[in-house]
Amino acid sequence: MNYIDLITSVLGLTCVVLAGRNSKANFWVGYLYTAALFVMFWQKNLYASLLLQPVSLVINIIGQYRWSHPREGEAVEKKENELKVSMMSWAQRLMAIASVFIIAGLWGWTLDSLFPADPHPYLDSCVTVLILVAQLLSALKKWDCWVAWILVNITQMALHISVGNLFMPIVCGLYLANGIWSLATWTKLYKTENK
């Protein structure tokens, strides 16, 4: 049994459950989760996912700040230090989708050239780019982050199964259930906070 896989699974589940419940504590667990993922991906030679971790750390720091320091007009009514849930425009959504395909394709090609030990460079890259988009949207408290996380969970499940991780595919299934539940929760929050 791979203990880093188990530790990463517990930290990841804790982090996303807290985020889905709109808890700022998710960022503190996220710092530990990022460190555990770095170690796990190093062991599995998943270099795109490994290289994502320093970027994830920066996005986590930005998110923790943004959730607690909304700009004028972004705060929940009567809670000046809480960022309200917002949505992307359709133009922003189309730009995000196009960016995922272009960046994942280029990153996959680069990984395939530089790191031939990566067993699935294009799937690894797709998961990586989707995670970055989902994390950035989460940091900005965009409702759309949960749609992105649902896509992440589906592609990540396939990646972890392909490299023989034991716990992470199960965790991804739990993430998927949490993502669906959190999408519904944040839909209610969006409607309440943006009346």
C-alpha cells in the first residue's frame, strides 16, 4: 500500500468538502494537499501534474486572500470580508474552453518530447490544465469552478487508474459526487447573494 496515496486522498477530500461548504479553512488544508501531491506525482513520474503544484500553491494563496478581501461590490451583503459567488460570462467560458484545448495540446507535446517516462503526456496535460482553470475559478469564487471540477474528476479518475494508484480513483469518484453537490450548493448561494 502506498501511504502517500492514502494521505493525499484524505487531505484532498477534506479540502474539497470544505470548499464546497464555502469554508475558508479549505485553503489551509490545501497547502498540505499540494505538498502531498507533489511527492505522489514525483513517485509516479507524472511530470505535468508535479509541475502544477507550485502553481497550485500560488493560486491557493490568491484564493485565500480574495475570499477574505473582496473588492467594492463583491462582498456578501452585511459581510464585508466575504467574497460572494459570481458567474463567468459566456464569452469567458468559451475562452476558457479554447485555452484548455490549446494549452493542454502544447503541454502534452512538450512533455512527450522532454519526459518520455510520462506514460500519458496528453491526458496528464489535460488534467493539469483543467485543474489550473478549476483552481483559478475557485480562487475567484466563480460558480463555474464546480463544472470545471466535475470535468477534472472524470479525467483524473482515468489518469489514476492508468498508472495504478489505489486510492485516488476512489477519491476522484467521491470528488465527483462532492462536485455535483457543491454545484447545487453554490447555485443556491449565487441566487441568494446576487439578488
